[in-house]
Amino acid sequence: MLQQAAITVMLPVKSLERARAFYEKCLGFEPGERHADGKYVYMAAGACLALFPKEEGTRAEHTAVSFKVDDIAAAIRELQSRGVAFADYDYPGLQTVDHVCVLGAEKAAWFEDTEGNCLCLHEDIER
């Protein structure tokens, strides 16, 4: 039943204007629409990404959204040129090289938005 339902990812933001500037200028989202309940919604390949004001925000210690890309290295370069800073890790079982970690059948790279939400790029590795 739910596999046919449209998906909306909800991300809390302390500053809607600051977050909108990041999602539009740095990540390249087309301006979306503001809803009556205060959230701001973007369309992304058939899914919705909604930023909703939350004064205290939240800080999840996990990836809130992951964007599948065809070429992770090119996507990282493009986002860095727009001011996005990527995280680097050196933990047992989780190490990045040039911001990229290989996790089984995919490559991944992480960054945060202006509100502290953890975002990810991932690319499937051809087998």
C-alpha cells in the first residue's frame, strides 16, 4: 500500500530563510512553495523535501536525507564550488578518502545543511 504513496521528507530548521538560501543557492533546488502551515516545500525527482520551522531545531546523529548521484566525485566538486563543506571520517570501518567512503555496494559522502541536518550523497558501485 505505502510503496505507491508519495514521500515527503520533513527537515526541521531554525531559520527558514537561511535554510532556503542554502537549499536554493548551494544545493541548486528551484524555489518551491510556502504552505499555510509554515513549511517550505521543494520537489526532488518525484519526492518532496519540506523545510519546517522549529525554533529549537534538531540535531540528528544520522543521515536525514541521501541524494543518489551518478558521479559522486563530480557532485562533490560542484557542491564545493557552491560553498558546501564535506565531512571527513577516520574511524574503524568508516574512513573517507577525498570525502568519500566506500560502504559495500555504494560510495557515500556527508555534509550538513545550515541547520545541522546531516545530508548525504551516494553513488551505486557497479558490480
